[in-house]
Amino acid sequence: MPDEKDSQGLPSPISRQPDDIAGDLVRLMPRDLVFVMRFLGESQFRLQSHFQDFIRAELAAGGVTAVTHPMIHLFIENHAILL
């Protein structure tokens, strides 16, 4: 029985037939499928506050504070939202 991977360990080529697309997606799921969690309400606020405090503390440990960098709060807020 042929292996799904070629000699270099790469998956076999993706099908060009419309009927085979679903099969290709199922075959690739273990590698490519990602689930995302979205926090809302109080949970979102608590998580964002945690990351803001963490970033602020790490920057302060490196000498970066609101006194030395007056607009650092924008950086902290932006990056906490991304995390």
C-alpha cells in the first residue's frame, strides 16, 4: 500500500478534482486545523488587564516606564489586546 508521504516526508499532492477537495481537507486536518477561543465580557477584561500588567512589569524591569517613554501606554494596550 503506498505511503501518503513521498520520500522527503511531504504529504502527497492535493487533488485537482472538485470531488476530492473534501477528502484532501480531511487528510490535512491533523496538520492544518486550528481552533480559536474568543473571550468576551469580564473574562476578556481580566485577560487583557493581566497582559497589560505583565508587559508593563517586563518593560519596567528593562528601564522602560511612562516617565522615560510618555506614550508607552499605547504600546502596552495594543500588545495586550493582540495577546
